[in-house]
Amino acid sequence: KLQSQLLSLEKEVEEYKNFRPDDPTRKTKALLQMVQQFGVDFEKCIEGSGDQVDTAELSGGARINRIFHERFPFELVK
């Protein structure tokens, strides 16, 4: 286990040897990571499994589920 951690750290150190903060590819990678994280957070919110679940009222996926199962059938009948 220690050997694999050592290899992982050595690989990370190697990446930082040529580190240039003004490199445009670094900015692109950071933007891509932020967009991907936003997608993950949005999906969690819809599923109701995010870290900011409101316990006072239904939101996100719980609200969508309620509307779909309680209101939608009545709207179809209309």
C-alpha cells in the first residue's frame, strides 16, 4: 500500500515540476472540472441526495416526483 502511495505521489510531483500557472490548458481543465462538478451537484439536487436537502418543504426530485404522481394524473383526465 505504501509503495502504491509513493508511486502516486511521485507521479503528482512529476506533474508539478513543469507547472506554469499561466498555461491556458490549465484554465481549460479547471473550467471543465467546474462544469463537471456543477453537473454532479445538479443531479444530486434533482435526486434529493445533495448536501443541502431542505427538510421544511419538498424540493428537487421529491417535488418533481410528487407533482408527477399526484397532479399529473388529474391533469391528464382534464
